[in-house]
Amino acid sequence: MHAIEITQPGPADVLQLCERPMPVVKAGEVLIRVHAAGINRPDVFQRQGSYAPPPGASDLPGLEVAGEIVDGDLAGSPFTKGDLVCALVQGGGYAEYCVAPWQQCLPVPKGLSMLEAASLPENYFTVWSNVFDRAHLSAGETLLVQGGTSGIGVTAIQLAAAMGHRVFATAGSDDKARACEALGAERGINYRSEDFTAITRSLTADRGADVILDMVGGDYLPREIACLADDGRIAIIALLGGAKSTLDLGQVLRRRLTITGSTLRPRSIAFKAAIAAQLRQRVWPMLEAGRIKPVIYETFPLAQAARAHALMEASTHVGKIMLQLI
């Protein structure tokens, strides 16, 4: 099969088209003929050499795919050969064929294309796990999303707004801030020219946000604590601004704040299966009803994966960057 491999750690052009053996299907896995695959920031980190695949995972990049089940161990699963699914995978998505535990597969939502379906798993699993499971965003609460025009940000804004929450989101330009508002954010905040702490406090009558979804870390954390409501929660999912920060722990104690974080890729199949079940029950109906929808920014053929990575690193996109195979 054709695939994209990382020839060595480095810039985007280390991604090269190659031929690889078909992946071997293990117990509980299905073989998917890939129609489309999503580009995600962890793929960039893996290419740069700073995010190694978990033990036993494919060395090929790619964490989400959509395609047709062509083989596998389907015992106990709701799927049959020929079904169209999207799947969260530990790696190997940039290829014509990919394996996935059937528990991490979901049916393609009715009305969505295969390309749109492939854009869902990584972002929706991540947002659901962190915003709703870990940070417990609850009825009547407010969410602040850092990086609102990323794939994660677009998903978080749409999901929270569709569920009735007030949402604020930061972005790197006025145009991107307005794009966040078009997606459902009450206020997009240009972090280059505006103070997200002051604006969040102003918009909440000085109460602050109940939950902050943070993919920056670093010096954002003290500012986030300053605009967090009492009993508020910060969920950290990436460290684009650095892994170290200085915090006023007195604020954490006095105001009962929670700072948590997670990475999805190394978690167990059982953990991801539980998220998949919640998405199928709670989120897929919203997708099928058109209340939320994928946002595809640009699509490349598999052989142009390097161009897709370069675009992601330029950070000019709003929504998902995708690879189309079929």
C-alpha cells in the first residue's frame, strides 16, 4: 500500500510517499480502506521528533480516518464488512489502509461525506473527554476556548454553544475572532491586541469563566487563573506556549480551582470506547441534524502531506486540514 512516512525528524518535507506492507489485523481490530484522513497538531509534533508513538503503534503519522471496513475481527461488534466508519487510531492514518479497534469506530453520520467524517474523531474525542468529562462543563456554565480556530477550537465552540453554554474564544487576528463568533462564540478575542482576562471578566460581570480549554500552557496559566470563576476548572491539552509556568497557588486554594490535563493517544481502548459511546449517543444526533458541522479548510492528496503540514504550521487555517485518498 501507499503511505506517508517520516523519513527523519525535521521540517514538513521529511514526509515522503512510500510503499509499506498492509497492516496486520489483531484480535478486536478492523482493517479500514482509508478514504480520507485528518491532519492534527500531534502529527506535526511526531514529525518534529517530540511526540513518539505509544509502544506497539504504527510509526506512520495519522490519528483519524474514515473509510470502509474490508476485513477484521468483527465478533461482538455492531459492524460488518462494507460498513463506512470513521475511527480514532494511535497512528497509521496517512495510508491507503489502516487498522483500528472496532470500539474506536463510529458510523459515518448521516448526511456527512467521508471527508467530513474523517475530520471528526481526534477533535471530538478530545473535546468531549476534556471539556465535558474531565472539566465537567455543566448547565449554565461558561467556557473559554484558547485557539478557537484550530480543529479542537472549532469543535469545542460548536459543541458547547449547541448545548446552550456561553462560549468565548481567543484567536490570532480580528478575522479569526469573527470566525469564532460565526461558529457560535459569543465573543471572539484577538489575543494579539486584546486582553482575554479582562474581556472574559467584563463579559461575565467579573465572575470569570467556569471552564477554560487550554492548548497553550506556559505564561497563559496565570492569566487564565485570573479570569477563572470560583470553583473553575482549566483543562490543558497541549503546551504550545511551553511546559513551565509560575502560579499563585493561594488563588487555587482560596477559590477552589482545578487545573487538570490529559493526552488521549496513550489511553486504553476501554477508555476511548467509553468516549465513543457518549459521542454516538449525545453528539452524532446533533451532527445528523445539522446543529453542528465539520469545518474543512483545505484538502490535499496523500502525496502532498508535506504541504498540509506546512499549512498547519503557518496557522492561517480555520478548521480542519485533510488528506483525501478516494
